[in-house]
Amino acid sequence: IDEKSSRIMEVLASSLKPFQMLLGKVLGVGAVGLLQLGIYAAVAFIATSQRGRIAGLFGVDPSAMQSVPLPSLPPDLLAVFLMYFVLGFLLYGALFAAVGSMVNSPQEMQQIILPVTLLMVVGFLGVFAAIREPNAGIAVILSFIPFFSPMVMPVRWSMAAVPIGHLLLSLALLLAGLLVVAWVAGRIYRTGILMYGKKPTLREVARWVAR
């Protein structure tokens, strides 16, 4: 929205293909998210492996510090979390970029972003279902739907013994959903970034995707 309102978008579009711009934005912000997770993981590792030295810095008895329980993250759970974080971020990043390209002001964004926000809300509600019954009912179904699996499947994996077939199928469906969403978002983005004035209708957006 900022780039469209300041007319910088025309300059960018003359130097890059729209899909390159879309990919660059999503990957750039995603890399920042991974960096933040890396910082948290490094702090947790240092806190668990160097607790004695940390206690000495603060004048605390190291033996007392050793008795303090600190949570650990199994390697398999870390791998599952990272896979779903990356794929889920790319999927939702493409969705938000496509929506952002269709509007010209924050006010329009608040009106049109609701469907994407509702998808995320359903995913977070699915997390509570997975906590209650990891391998039954709605939690299993949501863990296979690409829009919800990035939130639900890591919780299922951490709460119960999930069959490896469920995990592989969920990842395959998420990857397929990401490719479809990225393709549709790219078609919308290439037209939307240069459209000014009124908010497009669903029929107009469908034409952008089809052509």
C-alpha cells in the first residue's frame, strides 16, 4: 500500500518481474522470522547448557541452578515445527501480498483482509482441539488442510504419537497448497500492483487470475 500510494511501485515494476517482487517480499520477511526463532533457540540452548556459568555471573549457587527444571525441545519436534513454520509462512505471506496488491489504502485493507484473517482464526481454534484430542475428530481433519495444518500438526506431533503417514500426507498437501496459492497470488499481484482507484470486484480478480 505504501509503495502504491507513493508511486514507487511503477519504478520497481520497471526493474523486476511482479513475481520476483512478490517472492522477494515474502522470503525477506520470512528470513526475519527465522532469525528471530534462531535467537530464541540460541538463548534457550545457552540457558540450558551454561546454566552454571550464568548462575555465577549473578552470584547464585550453581548447584541450585542445576536443580531448576528447564523445558527441552526434542529434535524431531523442532524439525516438524520449522518445516511447518516455513511452508505456512510462505503460504500466508503469498495470500497477504496478493490482498495487499488489490487495495490502495489501509481502510480498504481492513475490509478485504477478513477472509484471510478468518482462516488463521480457524487454525488457532484447531490448536485447542488438537490439545484436547490430538488424534481424533476435527484436529485430524484440520491437520490435513493446508490453511490450518501449519498450526495444528505441530501441536498434534508434540501431544501424541502421530503416524508418520499422517505427517507425510499433511506436508505433501501443504506443499501442493502452497504452490497453488503462490501461482494464484502471483497472477493477482502482477495486475493488482498497477491498479489504482476503486477496489476490484471478485469477478475482476477472477479475470486477473484467468488471463
